[in-house]
Amino acid sequence: MSSFDTTLTNLGINRTTNSNANKAASSSPTLGQSDFLKLMTAQLKNQDPFSPVDNTQMVAQMAQFSSVAGISEMNTTLKAISDKLAGTSKSDALAFVGRTVLTQGDVAFGRTAGGIAGAVELDGDATQVNVSIQSADGQVLKTMRLGAQSKGTVNYDWNGKTDAGADAGSGPFKVVVTAAKDNSAVVSRSLVWAPVAAVSMPATGSPILTLPGIGQVPITAVRQIG
């Protein structure tokens, strides 16, 4: 055992060594605030009276101690804030039940007044964006050509009439979007409005919303709330 280890032992501070691997699993290898104070006190008691500790060094050590204490208190405060926000997120998630949300999906149910509203999410500029509304069995009911669009979200609204002018009914409808710039495809996603039927709270991670026709999606996937 080194003289440093002996000093720590005399002060009542446990130090993890390679020969004490089992204890390392259950104790921290770092020094805490109380250990810091013990070491500083021991330094003052054992200093050479003819060559005392330099004032600059003492101030630096006190500043370090203050920084450690401040960081510890800040971590405690941040943990409390995090726990509070987590509780708030869960209570907010319960308020989603009965609301409608805009999220990624390709199945939509008709509104009471007929038709559906939705959006196309583009990862780049496009010279042509098309939205195909289809029946559950894949029959094309309506094709909407949105023309050239910039990168981002493009909203659309379908009145529920087919290309032939007939009433398409209440669905469910399948939505297929395509986008291209000249002759190259542009990555795009279909966003649809769906009612929230239920909310589940997993032990870890974000709350999960259950959406008819789409399934379960994390609350973080919601683009807009209706």
C-alpha cells in the first residue's frame, strides 16, 4: 500500500485498487465532496509551518470545490425538472384521446361532410407531386396533381368526389403519393389525419397512440393536432 493509500485509509476514505476488484463493483472509484473536504483539512493540518500552503493554491482548491458543489446541485435540479416534464408529457398524452392528429400513414377515413384532408411531406423540391386516392381494394378513385412544390409539407383537400364525379363514400381510403423532379424520384411521405382511439404508456420511451387504420405510432411522430 502506497503512502497515498495509507493517508486515505487514515482519513476513512476507501480507494478502489486492482487487487480489490470485487469491492469496485459496489463502490464508486471517485472522490465525493466529503472526501474532498477531508483531504483539504488533512492538507492544512499536515502543512509545513515554515512553508504553508500557497494562498493561490488554496483559492484554486476552494474554487474547484465550489464548482463541484454547484454541478451536483445543478444535476439534482435538472433531474427534478426532467421528472416533472415526463409526468407532464404523460398527462398531456391522455388528452389526445378523441382528438385527430396528422401523422405518417396511407389509410384515411372520410369526414362527415365527405372527402379527406392530408399532406405530402417532401425531402426535396419537386416539379410534379401526385396524390392518388384509392378504395380499399386498390381501385383508383381520384388523382390529384399538385404540380411543382418546394421541399417541405404540401397540404391537400379532397371533396370526396371521384374523377367521374360520383360520391366515393366514407372509406377507408388508401392514399398513395409520388413526387419527382424532372425524371428523378423525390423521397416523399403521405401524411393523413386520424382519430386517436387510445394512448398507452410504456415503461420507457414516448407514449404510444393507437390510430384506426394506421396502428400504433409514438407521440413524437405527430406532425399536427386537430
